[in-house]
Amino acid sequence: MGDFDLSSSFIPSLHKPSSLLPTARHRESLLYLIETFPVTIVVGQTGSGKTTQIPQYLDQAGWCADGKIIAVTQPRRVAATTVATRVAEEMRCILGQEVGYSIRFEDLTSAATRIKFLTDGLLLREALIDPLLSRYSVIMVDEAHERSLSSDVLLGVLKKIRKRRPDLRVVVSSATLQAEDFLRFFVGDSADHGGTGSEIGGSVGRIISLEGRMYPVDIHYLEQPAEDYVERAVKTVFDIHSNEPDGDILMFLTGREEINTVIELIADRAGSLHAKAQSIMPLPLYAGLTTEQQIYVFEPSPENTRKVIVATNIAEASVTIDGIVYVIDCGYVKLRAYNPTTGIETLTATPVSKASATQRAGRAGRTKPGKCYRLYTEQAYTTLDEATIPEIQRSNLAPVILQLKALGIDNIARFDYPTPPPAELVIRALELLYSLSALDDYAKLTKPLGMRMAELAVEPMMAKVLLSASAFGCLSEMLSIAAMTSLQGAVWFYHDGSKETTESARRKFAVEEGDHLTLLNVYQAFVTKGKKEAKWCRDNYLNFKSMTRAVSIRNQLTRYLERFGVRIDDLSASKDVLRAGGPDKAEQIRRCLTTGFFAHAARMQPDGTFRTVSGGTALHAHPSSLMFNRKADWVVFHEVMETGNKTFIREVTKIEKGWLVEYAPDYYQVKR
DNA sequence: GAGCACTGC
């Protein structure tokens, strides 16, 4: 490894008896701070035990008296369930009793629950029913440094609630870098500013640091920039393999295509390894794989074999793999961003932030001292941003604004976010919500339409469609379509080398009018012919986990609509649902889609690409779409996304031009 | 003729 420049940094380890965890030494100070100040920022590295221990200390200290609950939010569903299980074990109680969790589709809590783990998105939903979150004495927002859309909004809402609930205690867990920012956020412009000067927190809050437990990780940089990091990554694998002791390798790349390339290259070159040498086993890991395809990375390496896990950013925080000693970091990540001028989302490979690079390196030091090879120079490292731009500054904010309005926060411009989004994003969101009639001329939430749209767990355009559907007599169908589009493309799975079979499997479900009706067909087949079985899915190249999820989503949406008093027409008895309601059922569905997706209308050009009414860039039907190689005139689409140099539309359905003016007269008069 | 990083309600 001669061409790597060696410098070191120490990143602290995991799974120790709880009495030995660093948090235990800080128990009294933690409890004192939380008792004394409304806001406590906890800087706790991996292995500090903050997530599992702090709620137990709080419970023991009496924060659950009078039936109050301690809430701990997590950014991901798995985190909420696994941490709750662990704490229930430590407290020797049955999960769902004193300790429980609540995530979408699963509520394992009871009247006895004192400590509740939940996703941050779900706690925000609870605020719709209980605006002051009055059931909770303490709310701990874990992993706030990840800056997810919902944790940022939650922090803003908690800051507001705090003013009306002096008894509420907020605990924010953060990485070092952002701790002061979070504290300043809670202090800023606050009624009880005050304080003694030197402390930023004043009377509002304090920061407490808990050391983590990890092994040191040596960081190695390239001396010269790599011309091709894919090639360089493969070389590094073999350098490690021939020169370094046992231990598995985790490699960070940006996406599926790159991962497959690297896996092939490693497999090719592994053939020329010494016959007696330890063998090498490359394994892919990215979200698009099915559960069965993912489990291999978690199994211990076979005898005399070194695993090389080639992963996307999924391995940075969402998924933890034991036995990793070496990390190879390409220095890039694919990030989504929303352009408020064009309304187009981009997905682009971007240099990682320093915080991200540190997190990736830390994956090497969980079980013993490790090494991290960065495929860039130390000079390049110094130019990286400190932290990734928060989602709230690069997302379509229509769902966020709708949610805030539903929480009674009318003055969107003055809402206090941890970092405010650009005004253009807010304006674009307000315009869209107005065009969908979710907001009135005074930007007030309309009732019941806007309020119901906020309550439905689908994006505003689809929410509008669902709420129009019974008038078109296609509510049952639209519920299935909404559930299927919520899967965001994860309907089919892709198997290398079997493209043709995948295509022919898909063709079986194809419906001339477009992708939405095709998705409906798939859903119907899964619940009838397929009997909701995994085997049927495999035979048809469908992702079983996704299909099961679609059933749950559909059930949940159905319950919401029933609560709104909308009658669900039952068509479950008919075999051919599309034609069951008469020959124009498909047309009703397409008309209904237009009532929500009129702003996503486009017309096919002679060259086969699409243009919106306002012109703009050429839109290509995504290769996964039925419209990829078919003729069409006017269409509506679910989503538009730019990847590489092309802009793709996904989930495309044929409509009539006249419907646009019929269902969105204001929108289309202005445009022409 | 060619493909979606990752979460969440």
C-alpha cells in the first residue's frame, strides 16, 4: 500500500454490559441537565449507549409519573423496533408493555407503555391529533444530525410546542459537528433568552458529550488523484487481500451499475489468485435488492474466504455489518435534489461531506482496529463540505407545507426550521398546493379537501386523485394504484442476464393505456391469482416484500377514506376489474388521474420524447415504462427525474388533451 | 434503445 499516505484518527466500540457503557458515568449529570433545562443536546458517538440508556434513566428518575410517556424518535423503522426490543430485554419486560414501539402499520404499545420508540414521521402525525404532544414528558430526537425532512420539521414543531409547554423536556442527540447549531436553534429568538453570557444555551439548554466506544481507524489517502475510481477500488481490494491480515472489506460506491461492474471485475481477477491463497467473495448491497439477495452480506465468511461487500450509501447508517476491518471509500454519493424552477428532481453523484466520510471510516472500527482507504487525496478531503446539505433545502416541500398547515401553522414564512429552506422551494410548493385547491386565495388550508389531503399518507397530487376517485366511480382501483405508486419503482426485481424474461413477465400485465393501469393489473393479480404468495411473485419477477407493502398501504388508505365518510365500492368479486364497471372504467381512471396530475402533463413529439405545455427539456419515457417504445399523444406522469444527462418520466398514462382544461381550467388558462 | 442513492407517513 506504498502509495497511500498514512495519517490516523481515532474513532471510538459496541456491545458492552450497560453498567460499563460511557453513558453510565454521566448518568447524574444527564439527569441534572434534563431536570434543569428544557433542552439538552447529547453528543454521543456510536457505542455510547445513549439511545438505550437515557430513556431508562429518565424512567427511573420519575419522568413517567402521572402516566406520562418518554418518546424516543428514530429516523428508520428497523431502528425503532430493534432498539425497543433491546431496551425491553434490559428492563426484563414484555415488548409492548412498559417498553413499546410504534411505526407505520405496527403499533406495539399499550396502556402500560412508559418508554415508546417511534419514527419521527409518526410522531409528527400524532401532532395532528394532539398538537401539544401532551402525552409525553420527554421527547428525545435521536440521530438528529442526519437532518432528515421529518426530524427537521419535528424540531421546528417542538420549538413551538415548548413555548406553550414549559414542562416538556426535549433531548436532541447529535454528532459533534452540529451540537452547537441545534442548541443555538432552540435558544434563538426564544422568549426566555437570558443566560449568563459564556454559555450559548442560557436558561434554555446545554450540551453534554458522551464518549463512544470504538477502535481506532487509520485513514489512508491517495497521493495522486485516481483517474478512474472504479478501477482503483478494485486494485485496492487486491492490495489489501495480498498484504493485510484477515478481515472483511466494505466498499462504498454510488449505485447499482457501478457495484455490478466492480463485482464482475473482482470475480474475474480473483480467478488468477494463487490456488492456495485465501479466496475472495464479492457481494453486492443496495436497497433495490430483495431481502433474499441481501442476507448473504450478514452471514459469516466461509472458511478461508474474505468477504468484500460492495455497497451504496445504505451501509453508511441504515445497515450495519459485523466483521468489517477495511473500508474503501470512493468519496461520492448519489444525492437527490429538487429544482424549484423546473419542478424536476435530479439524482446526481456528488462528493461526500466530511461528516459522511468520517461515518464511512467508522464502519471499519466496530470490532477491532481498522483501516480506511479513501480513493482521493488528503487535499481533496480538505475541500469537502463539513456536512451534507439538509433534505429540507433540496426537496419538493409540498408535503411539508401541507403538513405544517394541517398542524395549524399558517405563517409558513415565519416557521422556525433548524435551517430554513430557500424561498423558491416554499413558493413552488405553495403554488402547487393552491393549484390542487388544498389552499385557498389566502393560503389557508381548505376544508375538508386540504385537511384530508394532509392526512392521507401519499403525496399531494395522488391525495387529490384519491379524494376525487369516488366521483369517477373508481375509488377501489385508485386505492390500489396509489398503493402501487407509493412503492416508487420497487415493483419488479431485476436479475442480471435475464432481462428478456423480466420483460416478458412484465408484458403479461401490460395495459395499453399506460403504467398506472398496468400497476393496477399487477396488484389485482397478486391478491387474486397470486394469493399474496411469495412463490407467485418470484415466478412473475415481482418483489414480494414490495407487494406485501402495497397491500398494507392500500388498507391504511382505505381506513382513512372510510373515516372521511367516503364509500368504497366493493369490486373484489369481479375477475376482470378493469372492465367490470363497464367499458369505460379505464377511461374513468385516466380522467381521475388527470384531476391530480394535470401539472405533470406532457405531449409526445415526433422524435418520441415528451414536452410539457410550458416547453422545457425533452422528457424521455423511462425504460421501465410501457410508453418507452410506444406511440402516444398526451400523457400524465407520476414522477420526473434527471439522472445522468437524461430526464425521465416514470409511471406514464395516456390522457386526452381536453381533460386538462376540463379538470384544471385555472391552471391551463394561465399557462396559455 | 436502455435503467432509482436512501428514508418515512
